[in-house]
Amino acid sequence: MVSTPVIKILLADDQALVRGALAALLDLEPDLAVVAEVGRADDVVAAAERSGAEVCLLDIEMPGSPEVPDGIAAAAALARAVPSARSLMVTTFGRPGYLRRALESGAAGFVVKDTPAPELAEAVRRVHAGLRVVDPLLAGESLAGGANPLTEREAEVLRVALDGVPVARIADRVHLSPGTVRNYLSSAIGKTGTSTRVEAARLARDRGWI
Amino acid sequence: MVSTPVIKILLADDQALVRGALAALLDLEPDLAVVAEVGRADDVVAAAERSGAEVCLLDIEMPGSPEVPDGIAAAAALARAVPSARSLMVTTFGRPGYLRRALESGAAGFVVKDTPAPELAEAVRRVHAGLRVVDPLLAGESLAGGANPLTEREAEVLRVALDGVPVARIADRVHLSPGTVRNYLSSAIGKTGTSTRVEAARLARDRGWI
DNA sequence: ACCACCGCATGACAGGTGTCACGGGCGAGT
DNA sequence: ACTCGCCCGTGACACCTGTCATGCGGTGGT
């Protein structure tokens, strides 16, 4: 009695409570079924293969291995390893750079966690049908925000600068001369229009540039 | 036909998706009913009065008014205005200081968002029965972490220092002399065992001291 | 009255930071 | 070949920061 075709869903979120709650929400829909749940980015591919999931809901902020550190990396790995599975990013932060990087990594959809709950099921169905799902407001911001002006090195030093460590320690961690680090920081401060490295690092993070 | 007494629940979380998902999860339980949902800390009291909620699930990280800026403040307001309602904090961050402040504000329970989903309903029942619900691991950390060593001014200055603004702007925002700000920062750096104000601010935040 | 403490402030000093000028090397596009 | 941008480094300068000593007024305890 194959009454209705059911969409098989994988849930990836590091917060067990949220994971369970989303499962409850989605299982209310008769045409949706949660077939796998994981709490780490590096567990996604194996669970997707094992469960035959068709749509994967991936949180971006998730712990993982150095190779697959977050949900975006999981989406990229998934696109390579399990092309039949389509990724729908579900994230707290509507950072334009997140959206861009997620789509570049092969994600099919992107919703933020303050979208109304009923829309999630619909987003899952659209993604399963082969459509792209993107928050229109966020898409606008992403285009208006412009591209990432930072070079790879600038981004690297800013990532370390995020927690306010002194230049000497940054230089140590990225294996560069302290003077070079200061040059990169100065350049990044100029590009971001800020006045300290911590401000520059925070702005770059909020834009999704690092 | 009053078959079973039903516990009336208010849900407060700024992320609509999480709110809806938690509602779905709790409504699976026959003895629980979500009777109100809000997305801001300063809407909690009014919604609790209107709905007659008995247990209020409050996220800590929630936008609000200056008087009721977050979930902890909402719990305090609730304890005064609606003593019949009991508060159960549900938060992402298991910061010891959060726990302490939440309990001081009259919350009856405290669970983090990565507790297993089935335990939430049980926590709600316990809180409704008049018991305290506290993550035992977190309770240990809270005791081990010790009390807040910062003075009020030090905490105030650190709050502004969190985003890496220069001393002049901090002084401006807290209405103090730049020299005084530097003294407080130096003192806070000493107390936290760090070496820059940003590190001190981040540590203080993670400990729940600010 | 006295002392201890706290909040707030100033001044001075060493060291860290942001900016600039300048250098060399390397790959990509023209 | 040439230019351009990025990478990496040095050196110098003004300014900001972190630390310390010192001071003054207020508050609370004895």
C-alpha cells in the first residue's frame, strides 16, 4: 500500500533539543519522515549514505573534524559523496557571506531560524522537488553587501584576531613575521573601514568574509 | 470530561522556527499544552497573564526592552508579576554565571539546548510540580567557577570592551575619564588572568560575569 | 575621629599597535 | 616583456594600551 511517496530527511544540528524539536515538527507532516539525526558536521555523509536521506537539513554552526568543520563543509562533502541528497541550510545567523558560501558549496536552500515554522516543511518539499529555496531578504543583502574584499592572508589573520590576542601570538599561530601580520591587519582595517583589528575581525565575520 | 489535568505552557524564544518546533515537541505529550508563544523578553509577562500559563520556557538570548532585555530579566519580572507561573530557562550556552543569575532571578529550572529532547517534557513536569530542575554537570561547574570577582564598574567597562572599541569610545559610552577606564580594564585583566581587554571581556562573558 | 575601602581621577613609563614607505619574489593577465 | 596584484618582510613614527604610583572625596565600621 504505497499511498503517498514520503520524503526522507536527515537532521544535523548540534543542539539535541532543537534537533528533537525539529523532528517532531517535521514528523507532523504526513509526507515527510526524519530518517536520521546527527550532531556533528563530520557525521553527516555517513548518516546520509546509511539512511538514504533525500533532503538534509544542516545547521551551519556545528562542531566537526578539521576536514569538515561546519555545516557548509558538510554540504560540500555531501554534494560530492551523495549527489542524490540535496542540502537545505538552516542557520541562526543570516550572514550574507554564509549564504554565498553555502550556495557555492552546493546547498540547494538556505533558511534562517527565525522563519515561521510552517514554512520549513514547504522549503523541504521545494528543495526535494529540485528548486532553490533562498530567503529573498537575505538574497538582497547578499548582493548589496558586495564580494569579499579580503585576501586569503588577511582573512587568516583576522580569524585569529577575533579573540583579541596580541600581534605576537597571531604571528606565531599563522607562522608569519609580526611586522607582516601588522601589515595585513592594517590593510584589513582599511578595507573594512574600522579602526582596530578586533572591530575589523568582527565586521568581517558578520559579513561572512572569514 | 476532565480526563487529565493539562499543564499550560508559555514558549519564549526569538527564533520562530525553534519556537514552533518546541511547540510541536511538547504538544506530542498528552498532559502538556502550549498556550502562548512570544519572541521578545518584554512580551513574556503580558502573554503569561493573558494565557494563564503555569510553566514558562524562557530562552535567555532574546531581544527585549531596556527594562527587560533578556530571558533572565523576564524570569525576574514574571516572579514579581505572576507568581503562579514558574520559569524554566532553556538556553544555548551553559555558562555558570547564567545559571546563578537565573536562579537568583527566581527561575525554577535551567536546561541547556543540547539536553536530549525527551527530557524537556519531564523537566516541565518537575517544574510544574514545584521541584527545581538543574543540569547537574552545570551546577558543579557553577560552584567550581566561583563567584564574580568583578566590580560593577569593571563589568560595565568590559561589556563595552567586548567589541574591541578603543578606550576613548569606551570612556565616552560609560561617562568616565579615559584614564579611569584604563584602570578598570587593567584591574579586570589582572583578575581574569588575561593580557588584553578583549580577552578579559570574552572570558568574563563566558563565565557569565557580565 | 579614625581607618579601611571604594569610586574616580591624573601622570608617567614601557611596550604594543596602526600607519606608512620601501624592498624583493612570484604567478596571472595583457 | 610588462604590469598588476598578492605574498612576505623590514624599519620608522605617532599613538594607543597596560601598569603602577599617587591623590582626593565619600561611605561605613569601630
